Amino acid sequence: MATETLKSDTGAGGTSVIRRVLLDNGALSALVVLLVAMSLLSGDFLTTQNLLNVGVQAAVTAILAFGVTFVIVSAGIDLSVGSVAALSATVLAWSATSAGVPVVLAVLLAIVTGIACGFVNGALISYGKLPPFIATLAMLSIARGLSLVISQGSPIAFPDSVSRLGDTLGGWLPVPVLVMIAMGLLTALILGRTFIGRSMYAIGGNEEAARLSGLRVKRQKIVIYALSGLFAAVAGIVLASRLVSAQPQAAQGYELDAIAAVVIGGASLAGGVGKASGTLIGALILAVLRNGLNLLSVSAFWQQVVIGVVIALAVLLDTLRRRAGSGAASSAGTAPGAPGSGRRGALRFAGAALAVAVVVGGVSYLNSGSSGGAKKVGMSLSTLNNPFFVQMKEGAQAEAEKAGIDLTVTDAQNDASQQANQLQNFTSSGVSSIIVNPVDSDAVGPGVRSANQADIPVIAADRGVNKADTATLVASDNVAGGKLAADALADRLGGKGSIVILQGTAGTSASRERGAGFAEGLKAHPGIKVVAKQPADFDRTKGLDVMTNLIQSHPDITGVFAENDEMALGAVKALGGKAGKSVSVVGFDGTPDGLKAVGAGTLYASVAQQPSELGRIAVRNAVKAAKGDTVEKTVKVPVKVVTRENVADFS
């Protein structure tokens, strides 16, 4: 009897190990379901190269999240890690290039910068009595602003020796993955084997009890936030190494991804709970989602919906597991691990797994539109939050449909690192050719070089690519367009007047080129005086706010140049009755709303780029290049100044 019981128990234990592991780790369960779902839905997902891509794409978020884990375990929050990462990378690049500091010292200076930002956060929270949310929100703005001040809003080339952190070992093992693993092991060591790690759990569990037990809570918090800053600095260096440049606007929104990874991994925002392995799994879930949805050709807009839903389901699964565990433990009739409890847990897991599979599979089915043997072309746009690029996408899709091409369009959201990930995904999925509209011409270089190595032709659209080979560049001449805008505004003002300039997103090549062209064009009109320049990030709302502020300090201006139509329309709104009368506004892009304003007379002119035609030409050249046909090295789409006299020709 004893032998039979032992055999029975051993057999039951052996068959339930996997189930127990999955049920006791909600995030791991969600990751397994996603891996299985993506493998079934895409034949390109479960390949060695693509899995390495997932690791690289998870690396920066994971490293940031490891630092945030310390903060969340201690019942805090850190919203500044993305900006601190950008600042640290900018300090390294600037000190190693412009300041001539030795690279080793520049790296140390970058790390010290991250630690210093964390130290300030901890001091403000511990001794300044500021809530963590407010203190780190302030640091988010300060660090981002300092990054822009140091770089003057432009990317800074990264030292070659440090850029190796973004390369591979032996031609296949990505260094960012190794750094991620090393930082994860360090996180696990700190949390599990050090005094400060135990202090984090004690403070997060009950801060007052920790203080009464003799812990110097204030000092410990400073150390905790300094550690978060250290990890942010490392993440920033790894990110800049991948992009071969320090981008002052890099890692925007990464703090939210980092917090999401920690919470998905099982940590509690109330504090006292969290571990390094869970955080790593959370970061991998986010990376798998973005990678898989790219491979499945899911619409860039739907991707955001799917990611939000799956994150919610992953956390819900973990919450249900915890409730089931506590309920079983407190129940007199059902002990943890009892048959009834296990069946209920398994049913919950199966339900959550089915929900995840249905969401991913359903959206991919509704949005894929693939056609069996059709050639696959990938297109990465810098942003779809701008009518110009939406028109470019529509023109490209119309041409692809006409040619029977399977076109996948992704939205980089003005994030150079996200665009690098998208290019990696296209390359590993074996597309016939790639069209890229760079966020930044330098940062996109490594991704294009990877495509070059895979013999995949790349077409640059609207902006060129530096330090990599492209089959062709299909673009409007932004510099020439800027000059045309200067001439048009000067003619309207009779060669005399005071104007303001609304600049685009700092660091983007479009803003630099249009601004440079406009400045060059103004040299021929010395009577025009620029009294103010302010960035409004290519956004209509920001254009409205910035213009409203500028009117207060410069009420007598007679002209405005905005580096795109969206900002120009914001300026028109701010000017009210002055627009088109006492103040002439010139925009750029020739968007539908911009042309309507030109026709109405509130916008004097817009430099029209014909984005739909640009998208169509890009697809035509992508198809030719994929077939091995000869394509022109540069294809210029004409730009024209649109005024009220000729707007009907464009509308």
C-alpha cells in the first residue's frame, strides 16, 4: 500500500510539474501562450534569427525595467528613466566627441550622470517630502531638456568603441542580449542576496514598520533611486550603441513600457512584491507582441489596441492566480494544490490562453490581407500621426494593390529605436524589399546595413540614409522647399518685416533640412528679421500653444514660417483674424487641411510635396529593385509653392 501510494504521488507530481509552474507564474503562462500563438500564426516567428531579434528588442526595456523593479518593490515609482537614459547617452557622446574626453572617462561620466539623476530623485522624495510621482515627473522634464540643450536638438555620433555594444559576437550573438542578461543577474543578486535588497522588500511591505525596526529608510530610498538611475544610464548607452548615435529625443515613453514590464512580471504597485525573472518575462512579452504583430502584417493602429488588451489579460491572469491561491489557502475544505483548486486554476489559465490567442489571431486575420504568393514589401514610416505620412501610406497602399504586392506598413512613432526594431523584423521575415522613411538618417543606418547583408534592397523615402546602401532615394528636396518658402514669404511681405519660425521635432532630418533651406533663402532678403524660433514638434496643438505665447512677446510680427502644415494651422488658429491679413503664414507639405486653408486665405502658402505620389513611386521602385531591375539612384518628386491662385490645381 505504501509503495502504491508513493508511486501514485510521484506520478501525480511528475505530471503536474509544468502545470504548477505555469499556474504559479501568470506572466510566464502568458509568454508561453504568446510564443505558441505567434509560432502558429507566422512561419517566420520561430526562427533563430527572429528570436535573437526579440531578445535585442527587449534588451533596453528590460534593463530599464530592472532598475524600476527596485523602485516598485519599495512602493515607489520612477517616471524619469527614459529621459535619464537619453541624457546619459548624450553626455557620453558629447563628452567623447565635442569635449575630447577619453572614451573610458566619457562612459564613467554617463553612468555618474544616471546615478546623479537618481540621487536627486531620492533626495527630493526622502528629504523634500515630494511624492515619487511628482519628483520623477519633474526629473523626466529636466533630463530631457538637458539632453536637448547639450545636443542642441541634433543627434551626436557615438564613439566607435562604445558602439560595439550594439553589435554581435561571432556574427550572430547580440551584445545587447548579453548586457540584458548580466543586468538581470545583477538585479536578482541585489534583490535576493544584499542588505539593500531586503530593505526594499521591507520598505515596500510596511515603511513605518521598517523604520521602527531600525532601517534608515530615507538613506535607503536614495540608494534605491540611484540604482534606478544607474540602470537607466546603462540602458541609454546600449540604445545609443544600437543607433550609432545619441538621440536627444530617444526613449520617449519607455518609462511606461518599463513599468508595464515590471507589473506584468508579477510586481505589485503597492510594494513588497517583485523579482528580476518576472520583470524579464514582462519585457519579453512586450517584445514578442511587437515583433509578432509586425510579422503578421497587423495594422500599426491595431497593434496599439492588441498590445493594450494582451497586457491587461496578462495582468488579469496573474491576479486571478493570486486570488485563487489565497482563496485555496484560506479554505477549510480545499488546500492549495487540491484537485478542485487545480482544475479551477487550469480552467482559468485555459480561458486566459484562449482569450490571448483569439485577440492576436482575430486581429491578424482581419488585418493581414496577405495573398499567397504575392511579393512581400515592408514599409516603415517615421510616424502616422501626421497627415503627410498618412497620405504617403495611402499612395503606397494604392500602388501595392494595383501591382498585387503584399505591403506591410509600420509606424515608428518618431522613435529611432522602434524603427530599428521594425527593420530587423522585416529583414528576418524575408521580405522582397524594404521602404524606409527614416526618423533619423544616421540612426537608421545599422538596420539598413542588416538588410544589405541579407541582400534585401532598401528604398529610402522622403529622407536619405547615411552610412548604408539604398537602391534609390525617392524624396522631395526639403532644402529646396525651405528656400521656396523663404522666397514666397519675402515676396508677400515686400522684402521687409518681422517673422517667427515654428520648428519641427528637434533632431529630425526634416526639421533640420527645411530650417536650413529657409535660412539660406532668407539671405537674399536682408529686410526680413527673424525675431523668434520655437519648436512645436510638427503638431497642430503645440503650434497653437507656442504661437499663442509668441504673440504675447512679439505682437507686431508680420509673418510666420512653420516647418509643416499642422503647425501652420495651429498658428493660424492662434492668430485669429490677423491670419491672412496683417500676418502671413507659410506652411510645408501641402496636406488637404493645409490646402483648404490656402484656398480660404488664412494660410498664405504651403510648399506642396505630393506625398501620395511619393508613396506610389517608392513602391514602384521597391518592386523593380526586388526583381533585380535597374532603378535610378535618386528620384526627385517636385515641390511647388501653392497659393490661392493655383490651389485649385492641387485640390
